[in-house]
Amino acid sequence: MTRVFVPIDSAALSVGAGEVAAAIAGEAERRGLDVIQVRTGSRGAMWLEPLVEAETGAGRVAFGPVRAADVAGLFDAGFLDGGAHRLALGLTEEIPWLKRQQRLTFARCGVTDPLSLDDYRTHGGLVGLKRARTMAPGDIVEEVVASGLRGRGGAGFPTGVKWRTVLEAAAECKYIVCNADEGDSGTFADRLLMEGDPFLLIEGMAIAGAAVGATTGYVYIRSEYPAAFATVKAAIAIARSAGLLGGAFDMEARLGAGAYICGEETSLLESLEGRRGQVRPRPPLPAHHGLFGAPTAVNNVMTLAAIPWILTHGGAAYAGFGLGRSRGTLTLQLAGNIARGGLFETAFGLTLREAIFEIGGGTASGRPLRAVQVGGPLGAYFPESLLDTRLDYEAMLAAGGMLGHGGVVVFDDTVDLARQARFAMEFCALESCGKCTPCRIGAVRGVETIDRIVAGADRARDIAMLKDLCMLMTDGSLCALGGLTPYPVLSALTHFPEDFDRPAR
């Protein structure tokens, strides 16, 4: 009997992993071979998907990208024993792109069956939760404080400090809410983890519940992630049947309503309560007055998924990765015009240049790189001269950008940055919840102003007006949607002024 591993991740399915799995099953049956397929998550090397692995005496051997038409040839070449084939990549763990990583959060993704609790335990799962359940709540919180973990959703607020606030809040009922409304362009880490290792998220939320005294948790998953939603729901049911949930802490998955603004934590809470997703004024903070008016710890998927490793190995061990105030690992997502796109987990400190050229292999088109956007649609555009900026919170901020959720979108020299700036304003106008005037009206005026700049009637006046408008949106918006939209606009104006100085296209 030979085990063959084929991903069931959405990205792999989109390029034919389902057809490959069916072809492997059919070919094994025709040849009378005893083959068991294990459907895993993705290892994150998206340019190699579908990545098929065969379990051999030497270890798991990888082949990819495999198409259904390649399967018969793989069997002919003896791929079940790691035989030579043009798609052979050698031992999976020795693939340079994977070997260079420091995988703490994504150690199991692509390795285990996502819905096998036995697999999860065998590969180190539930150790952190077991330890947490022997500790006092305050001691769990202080372990997280010692780790230096900061929110991986964008703002980078210290997780332990947020948890301590919720713990100290006096209330009969408290909640843990996981923000899985991953809507930023170029980001897919949350989806990858929910589809590939959902028990890790469940364990992280259970530990969070024990730390702050919450009895209920909710995972709010964006509506565009139906497979992730189904996987997380199934994993919750399995965990509950195994006694890991229920009693002291239980949780459920909720499907979002398809609004980008619900990635903002207070809009998410409004949506969870059954209302239109609109931003709440702050104060009060959700840590004091959150879901249904109770103290609530709102963290994103990557933040909560880091918690089991911290409780297993200790906060000091986690703080041993990274640099400065950016501790632990960064789940970098390389997308756009890049040769080797995918998820790369490593300690904070890698530069943008290293990420794009050493890890990502440069542009997929082979043309010169012109701009990089980091941090989603509200992130700044960096020119080639800023590529030596380190990927950590403070360095990105000092360079006029933000790290956000770790998404990096690459553009070659065919990009028009005036159009990209216009897109940022248009995106804000479309996705605004409508609660505050600077965002709701400012973004519409921003589109109109950029159109006038490109048309060239009075560029100097309109550029000055656009800059004033950006300042108003930054200072006057209730949340980050309006407050951060100026980042891509002003960075495009600053670093690529020539794109605003051409006739309309």
C-alpha cells in the first residue's frame, strides 16, 4: 500500500487538483495497485500546484505541477517509488523554496489531512491547549505578552495587551471573535490555513477563551470562502465530538455577507449581531463593549493560529524569532506579476527585495519590476528604490507604508500608477459603509479629482486638492478604510509623478 498526497485546497482545485486525484484513483485501479489518497491542504507553493506527493521509504517525494494528462506517465515512471520523471522535484522537504522557510504556523499545512484529529495530534497538535488548561488565565495572557505577538491583521496591536484588557473587564459573559473576513487583494493566508489546518485555529481560539474567561467563540468567514467555511464547520463538529469544545468553551462558524468593510472589527461585530456592517465609533473599544455589549477579544486568523505554538514552546521561544518589536514569523503572501507566487513563512526581517527576487523569482513576465504594493488595496506603492525596506511593522511605517496582512503584489513596468491611484479611491467609494462623510463622499471626490489630473486641465491645482482631500480622509475617517485609502494614492503621486502627467488613456 502506498499513500499519495493530493491537495484539496481551493487554489489547487482551481488548477485541476480534483481531476488529478480522480486520474490517480482510476490509474491505480486499472493497474491493480493499492494506493490510498490523502487529501491535504496546500504547502503554499502556488506555482507548483497541483503538487502531488508519494510516500516512499526515503520520505515524501514531490511532483508538480501535475495535470490529469500527466498521471499515466507518472505511473509508467514509477512515481510511487519516487521514480525519475520530468515533473519530479525530489524530497518535498528539500525543495529550496520550502526548506528556506521557518514554518511555525504553517508547519502542518499540506502535510496532514485537515479533518483528521489523529493527524493533528500526531504532528504536535493540542499540546498548547493541554498546557493552557493547567494555567491560570492571567499566566496564559502573560505568556502571550512575553511572546511579543502582535495582531497580524494590519494594525499590529500587541495581542497580549488586548487579551489582558478583556481579562480584566468585569462581566458575566465574554466572547472570542475570529476575523476571517480576508478581503485584501493579494492575501490568502487565512484561507490556506482554514482549509489546510482548521484544528490549529480551533485550538488557538480555545486557548484564547481560557485566557480571557470567554465561554463562546465565533469565526466570521467571508462569503467568498465556501470551502473554508465548510471545512471549519466540519472541524468544529469533530472537535466537539472529541470533547475539545463544549462546556467551558464552545464556538461556531458564521458566514459573512460579502462586504469588505466587515473586515473592520466593529463592522464585523455589527454583522455578527444581525445588522448592516457599519463602523462603530470608538470608544468604547470592543475589549470593553464588543459583541452583544460584552467584552470581546477580536483577533484575525493568523494571530490566533500563532497561539498554540506559543503555549507549546513558550513565549520566550517565539520572541526568539524576528527583530525589534516585530517578533515571531511573518506569513508573507507573494502575488501579482511574480514568477513564484505563494505563501512563505519566515521570521520578520526579510527585505522586500529578497522576498521578490530571491524567494519569488522576480516578475512572471520577465519585464523589469516597477512597483510593489504591500498590505492590500490600502497599502502604499513602493518603487524599486525602496525594495531594501525590511518587512517589519516599524520599517514599513518609516518608509511610508504598512505591513498589513503580509500581502505583496508585484507590478512590472507596464503598470499605470495613476490608474492604480484612481482604483484605490474607486474601491473606497464602492466599499464604504457610508457611516462617515470623509470616506463616503471623499472617495467619490477623489476619483473625480484624479480624472481631472490625468485630463490635464489644471494639474497643479488638482494635485493640491487631491493632497488636501487625502489629509481630510486620513484625519476624519472613522476607520481604516477611509483613513488608509490615501496611502496608495499619495505613494503613487510621490514615487510615480510621471504617470499623472500624461494624456488620458
